[in-house]
Amino acid sequence: MFFLILTAILTSVLKSPLDLSFRGASVYNNFTFVITLIFLFLLSLRNSWITYLTRKEKFYYTFFAFMFLWGVSYLFDFAYELPVAYHSLVHAVFINGSWFFLFFYTLTCSIYLLLQLPTARIFERKMQEVKSLQNLTRAISVELDTSRLTSLITNLIIEVTDSHVSWIELYQPAADSFHVVATKNLSVQDATKLERGALQKLSGQILKERKSLVLNELTSDQKKTYFHGFRTKIASLVVTPIIGVNDQFFGLLYAAKSTSFGFDPDDVNLLEAFANQVAIALENADLLQKSFERERLEQELKIAREVQLRLLPQTRPSLAGYQLTTETIAAYEVGGDYFDFIPRHDQNQMGIVIGDVSGKGTSAAFYMAEVKGIIQSVAQQLHSPYDILCHTNKVLSESLEKKSFITLAFAVLDFKAHALTFARAGHCPIFHYKAQSKQVVYHQPEGIAVGLDRGPIFNKILEEQIVSLEKGDVVVFYTDGLSEAMNVKLEEYTENRMAHILKQYADQSVETIKKHLISDVFEFIGEHHLHDDLTLIILKRME
């Protein structure tokens, strides 16, 4: 436009509008006019917008472009009428230049449209593919339901491949079978046949080879083998595996047409691109489902933990002449350690029970609750620790799994006679610090864990022992989560370290002993996590 105006100004000054002889005064304005025409021609090449037209629009635009080209050619005589130049040289030059621009632009658009027509369908298809992949990507980010997602994918496959039928089969590793999760334009009867394994042989081949398969012309044998009795006409088929990032096989994408040779390599590439997106979507959905499941389990474990803590004593009994403290730390959300204090008919006595259920998690917590109910019931009827543990074993042996067992220690403290009567069913030894000798004694009478035998052997092996308590004596009940706590080198804490701490702080309160014992355990294990529940009961005679 700048050169067009400059040409008009020079023409008006030099009074020589169309003299192309390049002699005399016409040299300057003609030179400028030629440069202007070159720039107008280059400007007319700016027609990349044609590329983004649809195939239908390109046909329409081609027709109108040639009509417009004819109209511009018809205006040639008017653009070069001499009376216009005599009237105004500026107007004449401007009209001349405008005509050249219209002619060049219409001509190049017509040629470009003609060149674009053969590839219009391909370009339109590519645009549709990109749009479909965008829709699929968007759906992956917002749609987390597998059924709705697979239904959307079958619809997109139909759109971008011009298929007549599509369906998705997901692989179930546990059953080593395929399950049809979504179909499009497939009858219920045909879908039922697919579900019953009509394509089991073909699906197994894809599962083994892990690559796409194209059957562009189904033979009579293939139709009879795979699609015998199908109501849907299928003449060509393409199958693409859905494989995740970690080579996890999710299933298969199917697309079919009623005509032979219906699929080309672009269709296969597109389906493979879809399969990659589907794999991502299924992985995301699987991870989200696992996340929801984990969150649900964590919430349930939290509730179970709260219930379990309520099963343990909420307050410690007050014993005349004795100090008592407890501590329990679960290695996981819920554990299998158990302790309780059982009131006795004799007001001068109190029952102390501590136990450890084999295993971890909710099953151990369930057994722990069962043990609590049984012992509280039995302890009201029987008196000696021996009888209580024998009866408990008899009841629990009928309900415990074969691989499960429970270690228990039951003691009766007579704080008037200052005697501790106890029996140990496979549980850890009882530590007894004697103040007079300043030594730690391990009391471990014979006994096997509850649940290992239904009665005769258990009753025969189980022993009962009585220990006298002097002033300053300390008794420690614990579970193996304390003595077997391990550090990063997988070294155990051991009873010897426990005995050392007990002797070091035995002359202090039970709270101080507990504090130093727990602190020493965690200092020993360092960054290593507790691998088992830890429970501790410390009893000290003060008078």
C-alpha cells in the first residue's frame, strides 16, 4: 500500500501514468509501480487460511474463486480507461494497482484451492483425529469412571475411522479371559457371543504378540471361526492392544467395517494412539480406585484403632502400696497386643493379663477383642491363673485359625500378702527386679501358646508360679515387640538391655522407668520402624 501511494504521487507530479518505456521522466514512477506490483503479488500469496477450510467449504470457495476471477478480468478495461487518468492521475494509479492486487489474489487463491482439493479429505480427517485425541485427553482428565470412559472411546473410534462397529475388551488376569466393557452399533446378541469368547483365539494371539492386527478382507473360514451367526456384517477388522507404561496389558480396541479393505495404515496408527491414551486413562482410573480404596481402608483402620484403644483399660487401678504404669504402641494402625486389669471378688487382689496375638492388622485386633471378652467372663468364675488360661485355651481353640495363636500371661496380685501368682501360656518371661539383691530375675514357667493345642497337652505343660514381692521390687510384663525391636542392622534390642535399664532406674518411680526404657528402645532402633506392637506393664511395691 505504501508503494501504491508513492506511485500515485510520483505519477501526479511527473504527469506520466502508464508510460512503461522507462525513458525520461517516466522512469521513476514506472520503476516504483513495478516494485509495487511485485509487493502486491507477494501479498496475494498470503492465503494459508485456505488450508483450514473443510472439504465442503473448499469446493464452494473454488467455484466462487473462479467466478470472482472472471469478474476481476472483466474489470480490466475499466481499470485502464484513459478518461480516469486525465481526470486524476492518483485515482488512476490507485485503481490500476487495486485491480492488479485483486487479480493476483483471486488467481493464487483459485490455484491454491485447486491444489488443496485432492488432499482436502485427508486434511479434514487429520483435523478430526487431532480433535478426537483432544476430546479423549480432556475426557481422561475429568472422567474417572471406567464404564463411561470406554463408552466415550468407542464413539470416538466410530467418528475418526468411519467404522461401522467398535468395541473394547478388558483383560482379567485372574480368570485369564476378556470382558466386553463397551460396544457401539453392536447388537446385544453379538455382544453376548463376544462375552462368551467368540474371539478368544484372536484375542489370545494379540495378547501373546502385543501388536496390532489388520484383517482387511475376512475369508470365509475367518468369518465362520470368529463371526459365525453374527447379525452385524463385518468384512474388515482392526485390533489394537491397550498396553500401559509398565508393559501392563489392559485389553483390546476393536474397529470393524461392513466393507472389505476398509482400513489403511493411518487408521491403525490412530487406533494405536487411542490405545495409548486409553492405557493412561485406565491406569489413572486404577490408581484413583486404589487411592479411594486405600483411603477407605485407612478410615476403617482409624475407626478400628479407636475401637481397639477403647477395649484397653482407660484408667489404671489404684493399688494400696504399689505403683502401676502401662504403655502400648502399635506398629501399624491396629495391632494384636492386649492387656487388662481384672477386678477380683477378694478386694485385696487384682488380676493382670497381657497377651500378643500372632499376625498384624484387623484380624489380630479381632482376636484381641475376643480374648478380652473370654478372659473377663472366665476370670469372674475361676480363681487361679492356671484354670483361667486352661479354660480360655479351650474356648479359643475352637475359633482360632490353624495358623493363628495367642500368647498370654495371667497374674493375680495379692497386695495384702504381697504375692504374685501367675501362669504363662507361651508369653515372654516376667522380669522381677529384687531390691534387696539388686538383681533381675526372669520368671518363665512352662506353657505353650493358646490355640496350639485343644486341651490335654496345653493343660499338662502349663505351670503356675508364686513370687513374693519385697519393698522396692519391680515387676515388668511386656510383649516381644519390646525385646525384639530391631535397628537398621537387624539387631534385636534383647532382654539384657531391658534388664540393664531396669536395674539402672529401679529405685525411681515406674513412670521414670517406663520413660527411660521406651526412650532407650527408640534410640536403639533409630530410623527403623517398629515391626511389631509394643506393650509394657510396670508394677512396683512401694511399702
